[in-house]
Amino acid sequence: MDKLTIDEGMTPRRTRRRRDLRGLQLLVLLGTGLGVLALPALAETPPGLDKFAGKYKYSKDRDHGVAIVEKALDAALGDLNMMMKLVVKKSMSSRFAETVSIEVSGGELGIKIGDNEKATVAVGKTETVKSADGKQSGKVTHLFDGAKITETLTGENGTITNVFQLSADGKTLQRDVNVVSPRMQKPLKYRLIYTRK
């Protein structure tokens, strides 16, 4: 049992309430102070992220890129029947991302891959986004570790992770893609190289 000190004119119950109230006030002050300290850090652009900002185009011709994706699809789809493989390949090749655009503003990072909608999220946060037609939604997270950007898109059909690394001269962007879905036997993995426009 706690040892209670009784101030003049106070009962033991009042002293305990006062102590609890002071503890609560201290927690609120600490919480508020920590929140205030953390806010400016989130609004600032992490060092090194600015160098990624720009527009990039696939470094070779479109057919070369489609061939890379189709080869990766063969491995990921495994024993799926030939007709289904053709349907998936056609869908993927028609949506091949020839461009990547990266925008940096304050602590927010916007990434647009090919004709897909641009996903803008504060670095280190996860937000829900919807497709332009509003029919699909998912969660997007953008992370930056000082050397690479990792974008994770999660929806009902699986997870797509894009990892972007910039060459030392800033002219070449490497995009490593990893797609995990219950519809595929193995993850779909491939690498594409883009050059700054």
C-alpha cells in the first residue's frame, strides 16, 4: 500500500487524487512536448531524398522491357495453364511502365509509375489511396533509408514493392519490383533501368 502524506486540511483520498492528477498532467505535458518535437522532423525532406526528384524513361525500347517482365512472369506463374498465362502476360505488357516520375515536397513523396495514379504519401507513413475510378483501394507506404526509396502498395490482390536506387551521378534509376499474390505460385521479381529525362 502507498504511504500517504497528508497536507494540512487534506484527507488521504484527496492526496492520492492530487498525486494522480499531477502524474496525468506530467504525461500530457511530455506527450505534447514529444509531439511538438516530432512534427518539424516529419515536415522536412530527409537528407538525400531531393536527388531522386525528376522524370525518368525506360533505358531501352519497350519490347526489351516487356520481355524482362514476361520472363519473370513465366517463373512466377509456374504451372498455370497456358491460356491464363497468355491473359496475364497481355495485361502486364499493355501496362508496361515506360516512365517513372518522383516528386519531393517537404516530407511528402509522390511516385507515378507509367499510367498509374500518382501515390503521394508522407515519408514513413502509410495512407489509403483509391484508383481514379474509385473501384479499387489499397494502402501505400513510402520509406527512405538515405540510399533507396521503398514503395509498398498493398491491396486485396497482393503486395507490390518497388525499390528505387539512384546511380552516383544521378542519371540512372534502378527499379526492383517484387509482386506477391495468392494468385501466383512464386513472387514476381524483375529489375528495370530508367534514365533521367
